[in-house]
Amino acid sequence: MSETAEAGPSPEEPPVVTREPHQWLGAALITPSLLFIGLLFLLPMGMTVWMSFHNWPLLGEPRFIGLENFSELMGDRRFWSSIRFTALYTVLVTSAIFLVAFPLALLVDRPLRIAGFFRTIYFMPVVIGFGAAATLWTWLLNPDNGVFAELLLRSGLVDAAPRPTESFWPALIVVILMVVWKQAGFTMVILLTGLQSVPDDVTEAAKIDGAGPLARFVRVTLPLMRNSIILALVLNVTWSMLAFDQFFIITQGGPRNSTVTAVFSIYLQSFSSYRLGYGSAMSLVLLVILVAISAMQMAIVNFRKAPE
Amino acid sequence: MAGLVLQNLIKQYGTTRVVHGINLEIENEEFVVFVGPSGCGKSTTLRMIAGLEHISGGRIYIGDRVVNRVSPGKRDIAMVFQNYALYPHMSVGENLAFCLQQRGTPRAEIATKVAQAAETLDITSLLDRRPSQLSGGQRQRVAMGRAIVRNPEVFLFDEPLSNLDAKLRVQMRGEIKRLHRLIPTTTVYVTHDQTEAMTMADRVVVMNHGHIEQVGRPLELYEKPATTFVAGFIGSPPMNLLPGTLSGAGDDLGLTLENGTTVALRGKVRAGVEQARSANVVLGVRPEAVGIAAQGPQGVPVPVTLDEVEPLGIETLAYGSIGRTTLCARLAPDVALQAGAPADLFIDTDRAMLFDAETTRALT
Ligand SMILES: Nc1ncnc2c1ncn2[C@@H]1O[C@H](COP(=O)(O)OP(=O)(O)OP(=O)(O)O)[C@@H](O)[C@H]1O
Ligand SMILES: [Mg+2]
């Protein structure tokens, strides 16, 4: 081999004209990412898989129990109802965010300076941490001295301060309101980049072709911003499926554990009941569900893309 | 059937006026080309006709209808954009059908019309493709198909060929003309390329700084440019414009050029000289009216140093300097000239014209 290499390329083989001179450089440049992925994703995931096969109390010896955690999980009504609740929350909150973010994106998509100002305003809550935002809202919602109760009472709309966290739907709606307030700006920005990626002359061509505002939006703008819509959808669905802080802080899972999300129930099993192995098994099941949802979304994208 | 009338058309962005009251009547089925340097307001004018740009003042008539407040879709116009502006997510067929669908044309009729337009432009085999799968020339053809499919009153083109390579541009130029003969429709075509204007137009509108400099048939503009701007814009290479001072009168009438040479003015060039408001004029002479001694000289010799000699095969272009201006001569291909050498270039004043140096208008 080395002989032929030194003698130059043989006549049948096309000569290799260019070769990347610094292959080690490429390797060096991706090392940090590999380290990150390895240390922060692959390693913890491996440990989770390992723990899920054990009875793993917080204190004391872990004991290998094979698939027992998983078989227990299959019949765990509380876990599955938390998954169902998470799915319901995901559908509602994602729809609500789109319903708010889309009009906002359309409103701020103009070349005016004032539009830039509003863009910033709508985006601001996004930079607040979820925990902080949720805590803020618990104060706002406090029936005894919260701002909302005060405003409602003063305006004479209600006689007694509402206590939204004491029944299921009001509790859920309040959390959704909080998340929309906090997250709509982010989706708005993604949709805005989509709107702005539609070439002006294509929109103008549609105007000349006689398409009204609605027809232009449905038949030209929406299809052309499909990638942004899908990105916004995937991110919102993923985040909502992993919801925890907002319910932990605002509703604490109540009333009667009706607002316990999937991650919340993993937390309860792991750190209230100290069943780390069982919690790990739950995490893995949730991971499988998330991967399945993402794969489904990707499949839809690729299917729609195929004719291009 | 409709012509197009622009009446004192004005466009203003804030306080900046970019189109200064244009008046123009375009006949039914006429092919008019707007030509001018970048930023002179051609596109803005075209976009006002299309309804894509708000009209700051004046009126636009399509036929005898004022369309100032009519939306683009209802003006019965079609536009071909510089970057094609095809719908990227639709097939070629869907691109052609879109405007008909928006008008509620029955399905069967859409199919026939699309097939017909595709036939005319020879894009039938491309109907199922996406725009991204087409070459530049094919995209341009589809854009034209989208324009002809609904048989509009007016075609508008905004530099449709500027993204194509030189060869394809010449070919598409012919194609657009052929299309216009086949489907005679009032057409406004915008370009900054004077060759396109000269070869395609029934009438050319030369614009500069938001004004119309001159409107006329291509040869009219070539032979009788109304201003030094038109003279310097039309023709390749354009007309030589030599500033000078008038001297003498009657048979002694002459023009002293920047390098001190006095050129006797004889023949037709003298026609408008009495209109000159001062002695400062500009002599306009086409390169083909400039010769050398070896070719049987016509006119007056002007000594120059040759800066550049360009043998182009079919002809040779020689450039000399007179003061700060360049004098270009269009010569036979076999002349033996050396760049850097002194030579006498002969100006045939009988085929030249004079412009007022101050107003830049032709003296005729
Ligand atoms: N939105 C705007 N605001 C202010 N000025 C503008 C605006 N759009 C165009 N202009 C100005 O109007 C003038 C005419 O522009 P226009 O696009 O009509 O030029 P054009 O003749 O088509 O040039 P080109 O050959 O480069 O396409 C330019 O000087 C331009 O700077
Ligand atoms: Mg332009």
C-alpha cells in the first residue's frame, strides 16, 4: 500500500488531487461538542438505563430487579393519568401560543421603528426563567393580596377574590395564561423569521394575480413559512411535554393531584418516594414517547418535502 | 383593448421626489421600453402602473379607466419580475393556474388555457416541475407563461433578462418580441440596457433623475437625441460630446475645442446655431462620423494622441483625448493604428449636431 502511495496513483485510479491538509484540526474542533454530548447527555442516559433495572433507594444498596420497574409502570394508573394530563396541556398550550403568536408576528412584521419596539416588548417575558415567572404569577394570583384579585374586586367584576388553583380547569387555564404570556414572544420571533423569509416579489406577484389578503396568506405565505411553523411546533410540543416548574410552583399538582405532569410525577417518585430506579424507568418511557412524537413530526415534514 | 396613459405622474417618498410628473401616452398594442441609468425611477414608475406602489400625484389610465385606486389584481395587468417571483412551492402548472383560480375560472377552462400557454412558450414538458428544478431561462419562460395565461390588457416587465447570461439574453429578447407579435398586447418594458431598448421597442422612453428626457422610435433617438444625456446614453459606443466655444459667423463659423483646435462648422450642423444662448456649446458626433486620413477623410482634422485602439474584428474603435474628453472613432477593421501614437482624427461636421452647454438641449 505504502509503496503504491509513494509511486503515485496507479493509472486506473483517478488521482487524488486535493486532500484536507489538517484533518486533526477538524477533530480538535468537534472535541468540545463531543465532550458535552458525552458528559451531559450520553453518560446520564446510560446511568438512567442502568438505574431503571434496579431498585435504587436514595440511601442504601441498589438491588438489580431486571424489568420489574417497567412491568409495575405498565399498570401505574397515576403515571398514565399524568401522561394524559401532559398531553392535554400540550395540545391546549401549543394551540393557545400559536393563536397569540401568529397575530403578533403579523402585527410586528412591518418596517416601522415602532414595530421593532413592540417586537422587543413582546419578547421580553421570554428571557425570564420559568421558575421566576411562575413565582411571580403565584403572587399576582394570590387571592388575599394579589394584584389580579385586587383589580377584579376594585372594578366590581367579582364579589369575592377568585381562587383559581382550587379547581381543575381554572388552575389549568391560569397556568396556560402564564405560559402564553411568557412563551408567545419566542414563537412570535420564529414565525416572524418565517414571514420575513417570504420574498416580497412573490407576494407582489400574488397580488397581481388577483389573490386577496386571505388567499395570499393561505396559499402563498403559510406554505412558504412551513419550516418556521414546524420548528415552532416541535419546540413548543417538546417543552410542553416536559412541563414541570409552572405546575410545581403555581398549582403544586393540585387540586387532588389533577395537574401532575409527567415530569412532575417522575420528580415525586424519585425525590418524594425516593424510588430512583422507578423514576428512571418513567424517564425512559417519557423519552420514548417524545422521540416517537418528534419522529412523527419529522416524517410529516419529509413526506411533504418529497415532491420538491 | 387598451392603451395606457400616464398623466403628470408623481412619486414621493416622504419629501424626496423620485418621479417628477411624467406624461406619456402609450397606444394600444404598443411595445414601449423605459430605459435609463440605475435609480432614475423606471421601476418606481412601472410599479405605480402595476398598483404595487402608491401614487403620490397624477393619474394612470388603462384604456379609459382611471386605475389610481384599483387594486393590482383588478387592473388586468400581468407583470414579469426581475427575479421571476415564481411560487416556489407550486409546480409550473400550478404557477400558471394560480391567477385563473383566483378569478374563479372553471377547472376545465384553466386546464385548456394552461396547456395553451405552455405550448406557446414551449414549457409543456416542465409543467410538473418545481421552479427550483428549472434553469434561469426556463424560469423566465414560466414567468412569461404566468403573464400570458390570462390574456391581460397590459404586460409589464421589470428588467426580466438581467439575471441571464449574455447569449440567453439575446435569445430571450427575440422570444419576447415573437410573443408580442403573436399576442399583440400593450407592453411596458423596463431595462437599463440601451441595446435591449433599441432592439425591442416600438418607442423608447429615456428617463433620467425621475424625468423623461425623450420619447421616440429607436432610430429617432439615435439620429436626433434631444439632450446630451440621451446622446450619451443611446448607442454603443455612445455619441462623442465635445465641449467648445463658438467663434466667427457665416462661412467662418467655427468651434474651438478644449485643446485649442478650431473646427469649421459646415453643413447641417449649422442649422440651430442661432438658437445658442451663449458661445458655450457641445458638439455631438457619432463615432461613425469620425475618420482617419487613410480612409479618405471627410471633415476637419483634429490632432489627438491615441489612448486606446480596440480591434473588434468587424470594426476597430480608436479613442483619442481632446482635453478632458474622449473622442471615439469607429473605423474599418484593417486600419493600422498604434495606441500611444499621435494621429489626426477627422470630424465630419455635416453629420454632427450641437447642444447648448447650459441647458444640454439640442440646437436644431
Ligand atoms: N422606499 C423608498 N424610499 C425612498 N427612496 C426610494 C425608495 N424606493 C426607491 N427609492 C428611490 O427612488 C429612486 C428610483 O428608484 P427605482 O427603483 O425606480 O430606480 P430604477 O430606475 O428602477 O433603478 P434600477 O435600474 O437600479 O432598478 C431611487 O433613487 C431610489 O433611491
Ligand atoms: Mg429597477
